[in-house]
Amino acid sequence: MRDVSLILDIGKSNTRLFLFDENVNIVHETRISIPMLQGDDGFLFDDFESIFNWFLRQLKIIGDDREFCIRALNVCSFGATMAHIDDNGQLIHPIVAYTSKSPEGLDDEFRAWIQTIPGGNIQLGTPVLCQFLNVAKQLYYLRKFKPEIADKVRFSFFLPQYFIYRLTGAIVSEASCYGTHTCLWDFHMMAPSFDILDGLGWLEKMPRLNNPLNLCQLNNEYKKLIRTTKSLTVGPGVHDTAAALSAYWQSMDEEFVLLTTGSWNIALNPFADFSLTEADLASGTRYYLTPHLQRVRASRVFAGREHELQLQRICDHFGVQPVTPEKSLTEYLQKFFANPSCGMLTATAMVGTGPFPNMPKSDWNLDVFDTAEEAYARLCLDLAVLTAFCLENVNHNNVQRYIVDGKFNQNPWFIKILAMLLQPNELYSSNLAEAGATGAAMAIHHFWAPEPEITPQIKFKKIEIDHIAGLRVYAEWLLSYYTDLNG
């Protein structure tokens, strides 16, 4: 049997289970897509029990196969999600999805309350966001609208730590989950915000902050599923973006700015020495936090979800899937530059998020395009302009190398346009297929592997660029248009 670590990566689109060997290579992978549950009044809920039960079934399959011996386990997941348990350890309220529509008036009320907190949004490291992307807004909602539930909450966990709690009984919180636009972290004191938690009546409901070096053990009932009596170390869980950043940070010597791409395109600069300003907040820039309490300059746009929705509309409208031959891109771009307002992307998923939250929501007019490829080229162009804006927002220390990770790595048109927009700086893709899961594996690797300091051997490929007249002018026009909409 081969010794491995197991990583569960909970994503919005897919939940994936990976096994990593002693060299931090993936030797097994399986995945499932579990839809959210529909509630009342615009609420959506993450179907945790289905995810957990699927995970247990996978443990049994691995145990029955007898090919792998699991020595350590960790979890990474998306953020802005909390689970609340009562005195009996039972979930007291469904797990609210951050994409749920917030009740009418809640955003304004919450924003006004945040302004009464000393230091306000700057000290909390994030603007007030739409839906339930600020975890503090979820707690505010429970306190104001469902006080009978809020009063019965014994502990509130971020999603990775709730999974760990179910596996081990450990009651902890974790820094990278706190530090992701929650409005629960004080970036001046570098600790959970006393003023926020006290104001919400949640001081005693948040578990202690875990030391990344403090691990726990898998409960015996789950050890039986994988047929082991050996000790099995379990990590504290981590935010997926922080895990992805960690995988690159530990494997590279030179400074870089990382772009992680999935549902969100997130620009991360762990090397920028800066203090957040009101102008930063207005442009969507905020702090993220690593598991080791290091501040990261971050900016993001909901480009992956927008891409997913609009690509489906393109396929439905034209009846075909667009193809992306490189020779066609220049021709399409030059046509767009000649009449920039014709066919400009209008947002669906991105509304209320990112650097331009006030962009209008409407159905993007596809009738102006002759082919699916032409429409798709415009989609890639406008998403690349917004993504480049986020990257340049975090690069205050003039880092020369940008790295793109995630699903947009496989999109040749988007990547080429982005590389052209970022010049003279250079854009690189990498062969690290699952950075979030890899980072989560590296966090527990030294507790079980014979060579604890090993890091993945990442290979980079520079994105070659063309020089297309008008691209920079178009980008400036589009950003100016969005800026005017945001006042």
C-alpha cells in the first residue's frame, strides 16, 4: 500500500477528492457536482450533508481497494460560508450560500452599522459586498431577523473548519477563512474584531483561532472506513485561495503576482507593503490573509461565473459551441475597436461585485454578432480588461511576473488578450493543475512524509503576445465607461 495524504477541495461547481503521494503528486482524483438547495425569499443553501456523505462513501471505496494508506487529511473550500451548531453539536440553521439574495434593506442597514465601528471598512480590510459575501452580514441577519436562532448558536464555523469538526470534533477557527472579506477580522490589531463580534453578540460563539501547527486526529469511526488503526493527522482546513497562493509561494524564489481563476478571478500580491485606503476599497481592492497571518493585497472580479453564463447564452443563441482559432482573434479585436460601444458586454453575475459594482445588469445583446466566435471573442476581451485592471490594482511594487492559475489557463483567447494588456510585464501559465488542493496538501505534508520539505516542481510557460493596435485605447475607454457608471 502507498502512503498518501487526502485533500477534499469543496468548490461551488465541483467538490473534488485528491490523494497526494510523498512527492506532492496527485495519484488519485474523483469529483462530484452537488447543486445548491433552494430556500424561501431568494435564499440558497449549500448542501453540506450530500457533500459529507459522498466524502464518506469515497473513504470506504479507498479503504476497500487497499491500494492507498491515508496518513493525513486536510480540507480547502470557498469562503464566505458559515455553519452554526447548537449545544448538542447539531446544525441549527441551513448553511447559507453567499450567492443568496439579501433581504430588502439589509445591505443599507448593515453598511450603516459598519460605519459605526471604529476604523470602519479600512480596519476590516474589505468593503461591504452584495448578497452574503461578508460573513458578518450573515451574522447580522441572524441577530436582527432570526434572534431565536442566533441565541441558540453555540459555535459558528467557517466551512472548512466545520468539515474538520465533523471528522474530528475539533472546535477551531482559522486565519485565512477569517481574512477573506468577512468583516470579522481587524487588520490593524491582526486579530478577530472585538467590536464587530461584541456588537453582534458573537464573541463567545467563534471558536479559538487555531495555530497552523496544531493538528488533530480522525475519529475512530471514520478510521474504520479506510481500514486503518494508524494515527491519521487532520489539518485545520484552509481557504482555497490562500492554499493556492501558498503552493506557489513555497515553490518560488522571485516575487510574483498570482491570478487564481475559477468562479472568481482573484489577483493576489503577497509582496506588496501597503496600507489600505478608501480609494482601494472603492476600486475593489482589499486584504486577504494567509494561515500564518500575513496580509495579501487582493482584488477580484466574478469573471468565471460571468463567463459560464454568457458562454451558455452564446451556445443557445447560435446553436454551436464557439471554437478559438488563434488567427481569427486579431480580426475580431480590430472590428470591436472600430466601434467599441457596439456589442459591449453587459453583466449578469458581476453586478454588485468587483471593481465596478454599479455596472448595469441587463441581457447582453448577441444579435450584433455574426458568429458564435465573434461573440466569444468580445466576451474574452471585456473579461480580460476587467481582470487586467484587478491585477494592476494590486501590483503597487512593480512586480514583473504575473502567474495565471486555474481554469482560464485553458482559454487561449482570454490568456493572449490578458498578456497583451499587461505588457511590458510578463504573464506565465503553469503546469500546477490543482493549486488549492496542492497548497492544502503541503500544509500537512511534513507531519507524515519522509521528506517533509519537498515542494512541487512547477514549470512555467511565458504567454507569447502579438502587438494589436488599439487594444490599450479600448481598455482605457471601457474602464472609463465603467468608472463613470460608478460615480
